[in-house]
Amino acid sequence: MKKLIVTGFGLAALLLSSPSLAHSGPATAEQNKNARKLLFDEEFDGSTLDRSKWNVEGPEFWVNNELQAYVDAPETIRILPAGTVKGATGGVLILQPHWVEHFTTPTGRKTNFVSGRINTKGKFAVNHGRIEARIRMPDAAGVWPAFWLLGGGNWPATGEVDIMEYVGEKDWVGVAMHGPGYSGETPLVNKFFFDTGTDVTQWHDYAVEWEKNQLLFEIDGRLIYRVTRPMVEYYGKWRFDNPKHIILNFAVGGVYPLKTNGITKPFTGLPQATVDKIKQGQIALEVDWVRVYAPKGE
């Protein structure tokens, strides 16, 4: 096992083997999008993350009793070139957690895990349209990668749309919406269970069609959940007529994995088997591309 050496708030450069490549599925066909205007297109074909499109979260950020500290380093956030990841259509974004014993954040929080989180805040925001990404995830209990949208103001007042959340049970992923009166343990949530022979370790297209009075969540073009304005307004104010930015992150442990698997040792929501996989560099979130289209008819 290779260890990361921490210097100050960063990580020293270190050669790491590429993450294990899971079984791939067939590429998702383009569905009803050929005539729509493309507002945002990230194919991850550069040699490094495009900082004109993405911000990188730092270690001061912490929520949900998650175990990791986010750091801006090639070990946690990097691009693999086209042709190196089986089943991908081009370059691939890698968000990867690592074990760094006794890592201390600038705020004094201590942890043994670092990982990556990126967002488009201040660089790109969308207000209605189709937001989607092609993603593959690891089989590992207690990990918490996500693809989601967030309003620019205080949470939850400006709304949140969780297009995909995964907490380490490979046969399902979750979607959810949060806002004033329906945040945290939101009633606007759904689990999608994959068909037999399919799971999160294969490539899938996760998307939301964000319309004026409803949001339609899809996986591989298949509708899995619909939330309408009356459903939201039963609990609180509709907060889905304002711009939202994109977030991709790889959290480790925390409140949602704990509530799912009940694991408390050796870490909250995270079993030893997953800790070992993280130490061995076997766990990563792979993102083939992210695309945003204008609403239908525009």
C-alpha cells in the first residue's frame, strides 16, 4: 500500500496506480436531444480539470458528519485520457478518496480520509433544462458519491436537486429534492433499484428534466421519479425557478450511509472492508461527461 504524504494543507505529488475498472455496460443512446441547444458540455478530454468551468472545494468545508476532508490535489481529482478507461467515450474525471492518517484541516478538524469535490458555482448555472452525466461507481459500502444541483443562496432556501446519490448498496441509487419545509429527511425522495444483472458498477446516464412545474428524474432515459409543483407546495415553497450550479463529489461515511447500513465501527457508516479498499486505491467515482441542454422547444 502506498501512503500519501501531507505537507501543510496539501498533498505531495505521488504516483498512484489507476483505480480498478469495473465491468462496463453499453453506452447510452442520445434520446430526444438532437434538436436541443447544448448549454454546458464537459467531456473531460483535457489533461487536467478545466478551471474555467469548475471550482474545487477545500478542506474547510464539512457537512453531514462525513469523514473526509476535501483537498485540491491530483490524487483526489484528476483526468484520465481517452482510451484508458474501459467503456468511456473519451477522457474521464476521477474523484478518489485516500487514506491520510491524522490529516488536520485549517479549522482543526482531524480525519483519516481526503477526497474530491468540484462545482460550477459562479461559472455556470442553469434554470430549467436537462442536466445529465454518464457515471460509474464502485461496489463499496459506506461511500457517498453524488451528482446534484444547488441554488446559490442559503440552504435550503434556494433549493437542492439530487440527481444521483449512492451510499454503497450497489443495486440502488437515490434521487431527492430539498427546500424550505422539506429539507434533510425530505419526503421528496425515491430509490431506484436496478434490473437484475445491472448495478452502479456499470456506466449509466443519470439525468433530470427540469421543467417549469415538475422535475423528471431518469436513468438511461427511463423515468424513475416525478416531482410536481403541488407535491412540493404541500410541504413548503417551490424553489425551482432560480439558477442552480452543478456539483460532483465523493464523500466517505456520514449520516446517510450510517442510516442505511447501521455501521459504527471502525468509522461512522464505513466498514473496515471499504477502508481497506480506499487504502489500496481501489475506489473512485468515474465521470465520462456532463451535459446540460436548454428546455424543450427553446
